[in-house]
Amino acid sequence: MSVIATQPLKVAGTATVVRFNWPKYVAVIGILAAAFMATVADLPRLVCSALGVVGGAGLFWAATSLVATWWVYDYRRVYDQVAIGIEPVGDWASVHAGFDDATANLVAAIGREPQAVVELSMQASPSLRRARRVQGRVATAGAVGCLALMPSSLDSIFVTFAAHEIRDGEDQRALFGELHRALRPGGHLVVTEHLRDAANFIVYGPAAFHFQPASTWINRADEAGFDIESDVSITPFVHRLIWQR
């Protein structure tokens, strides 16, 4: 009799997201509890209905966002795919926004350490502040307009799930200008991001406004002097955009 071996379900990436965003899930539970208590207390139907609709929508998006997160980070292992097809990588750097899951996977894929790891220093959301406390200071801090990278010193720069934390248009322009300055002619800028698009709206709901549409990054790169090379959908929820200097 043969025994079919099964692989354990991987949830590390999803657990990390829950760890840093737990207040959102607690809020959904709180709203649903309030809807239940309002019904028990026989409050006006309008109040009960409103709480029920908000809580139900929150529960739906909490569930779909967790499934999408598991699909991206644990099932499809998106970090393992960031550097695929980029040859030669040459001298490279990794840029993140506070919790760096990408660099170790890039090192494994590329086969050597980066020339620099830069953490963008800017005003952070509550979830990002929690992530930074866990991460500790393991990278060079760099303001969006001054990344502490030598001019024309790199062949590839990977900005992985970090660009969307820069909300202000002028800060985005400053960041892309710095990335352009740090790359050698012919070098590659690789931006991997969730986008503000239909797929992410379906699973993340209003939280998808946290991301930027693809046009934002395309415009910022064009303004900085980059030439678009490719836009690859790693999953329905994550795109990898590559530009050449």
C-alpha cells in the first residue's frame, strides 16, 4: 500500500500580514458584535441594518484579503519570482519600507549579497510602524530624495512592496529621481507592487486605495527618464514593472 505524502500548508506570509494588521480584524469583530447587541437590545432597525451591512462587508473583505494574501505570499511565493528573467543583475540594491521579507529571497535567487539595502524613511502607517519595531534597524535609512547610494553605482535596484508607502506625488518624483541617479546606463529598476485595480478592489475592498494605479508608477518613471521594459502580472494581485535607465 502506497502512502501519499502531503506538504504542510504554508501560512508564514499570511501570519506576518495578520500580525501587523490585527487591529483591522479586531475592528470587524467589534462591529459584528455591536450589530448583534443592537439586535438583542431591539434598537431601531436602521441602526441594526447599518451595523450589519458594515460588519458583513468587513467580514467579507477580511476573508477575501486573507485568501489573496495567502495566494500571493505563501502559495505563489511572490518573493521568489521578483528577480526571474533579469539578466545580468550585476551590482544590485534592495529598497524596502520597513519590514524586509524580500532581500533574503533575492539573495537566494541572485546568488550574492546586495551592494546596499535601503529602508525608506518617511511617515509610516500604524501597521508599518508595528513592522518596523519587529524588523529593527538592519538597513541604511534613506529619505526619498536622498537614498545614500552612489551615482551610477548599480546595475539593478529592486523596490519590493515599498513604493506604495510613498503617497505624495513630489516625494514619488524625488524617489524615482534618486533611483535613476543610482543606476548605471542600461541598469534596471524593478518595482513589485499591488496596484489600485479591479482585482485588488475585489479582495481588499476600500483598502485597495492604499495602493497606486499602474499609471502612477509609469508616469513617475517616465518623468525620471526611465524607459519601460515590461509589466508582468506575477499573480492577479501583484505586478512587476521593469524599467531601463
